[in-house]
Amino acid sequence: MPSVIVNNITKQYGKKKDLVQALKGVSFEVQQGELFGIIGPDGAGKTSLFRILTTLLLPDGGTASVDGLDVVKDFKAIRHRVGYMPGRFSLYQDLTIEENLEFFATIFNTTVKDNYDLIKEIYSQIEPFKNRRAGKLSGGMKQKLALSCALIHKPSVLFLDEPTTGVDAVSRKEFWEMLRSLKRQGITILVSTPYMDEAGMCDRVALMQNGEVLSVDSPEGVIDAFKQPLVAVKDNNMLQLLNDLQRYEGVKDAYPFGEYHHVVLNNGFSASAVQQYLQQHNYHQPEVKTIRADIEDCFIALMKSA
């Protein structure tokens, strides 16, 4: 049986003219022990979805279950089975690392000693600073403390809402290594992120935009579904280059992507055709190369076709 089942969940905020539809019939399933990513930009509905699944918010429509329990009817039981790490650091700033951890253990009628083995790999990295107040910690240390507190009652399902936002690259890498270690212990993990490159760390992902799920698949499955020819193009005048590419009949879409422009071609067109077109328009040595789509390319294509 899946650990998490979401069926046609809807949620709106505001009234009448100011009505905002945060979730528009969201559906997916997460298997037991899976590392599942909710990938999407700010405003996609990720936080609203997580708050519903952790029983902090009531849905307007649809149904959802966590560990076989209904998020509305069985909210008390669910709260003892899930761990939740919100996007904003929400622990007690004036308490020390050790005091925060002991406080959250007490809430769930357990002790740090009872479940120390579960958090040992994570907590041991900040334990030498256990007497330091939480408000004085670096971003990476706050992240490890928040994760330790979310795990101290040994949840079966862990929800992490944008846990790596605002964290340095090294801490981001360490954090995903910690998640893979937790996954090996059988914990089901749902993590939301706006960073498309983190999708590849997940077993499966749901791509979200404007309250809707655009695709649910493995990262490789999402990429394999991208069937259009794709090229990366670079030249000295990138702004003019983009304008000229968008006027070319062989181009379905073109957008800036790092130091290149990524260009989605219509079927029947190729990198050599783009090269020839640009040379005819006075580009002497444009760099044009065929590439494989990544998650961000797929997300842009799904978003524009939705």
C-alpha cells in the first residue's frame, strides 16, 4: 500500500475577487520507502500541499491519506507518524541545540536516547556545539538541527518543505546525502524544492506549476518524454541572437539558459540547419551543438503546453 495517496486535492484562499486557487485537483501516490520530490517554483502550491498532508490545513476538496490514515478524520494519529520540516527555520532561537532536541522529543513522549540511533549520523555533526543557541547557528547547522528535531520521534513519513533554500552548495550536497541515508532506513521522504537540479536526487518527482501537477515520473522518465530536437547556441551578441532564433521557422521555443540559449526545434530541423540560418544572418562563428534535455527544459516545455 502506498505511504501517501493524494486524490484530486483542491485549495483556495481569499474571497470572491481576491480568490486564489492554490491547488487545482492535485493527484499522485508515493510508495513506502520512496524519496519523492515535489519540484516547482514559488507559488506552485508546494507548501499548501505539505500543510494539508501534515494536517495543518484543511483541503477544500478531494481526499488524501498518509500511512493509510485520512488527513481530515485521522489528523491526531497522523501527527504522531509524520515528521515535518517547514521551509522557514521554526525552532526556538533562544534554546540551545540540545534543549530544542529534548523539547521536541518530550512532545512526542519519547527521549533523545530512545531514538538517537536514527539521528546519530546527522546530529553528531552539530553535537559538539550542543550548548550553542539555535539563533546563533549557521544555515547548514540550523538545517541539521531542524532535521534532527523532525526525526526524533521516529516518523514513518518525513515531509521537508524547501529544506535547501538559502543554504550554501556544500550544505545542500551534504543534506541530500543525509536524505539518501534516511531512505535506506525505510523512511518515506517527500521533499519540495524550487531547484530543478535536485530532481535528479529523487526516485520520482511531481513537477508542479500554478497549483497543478504537470508530470509524475522518475527523473529519467521525465527527460525521456522530451521528444523535440534540442540545441544549445552561443554567440557574442546574446540578446540579438535570441531575437533572431525566435524568428526562425525551425524554432519551436528559445530561452536563455546559463551562458547559452536553449533552442527547441520543430521536427525535421537540426543543429546544422540552425548553423546555416545564423550564418545567413551575419553570425560568423556561432556555437551550435545538439544536447539532451534536462529537467528544467522538460519543465519549461510542460509549462508552456499546459
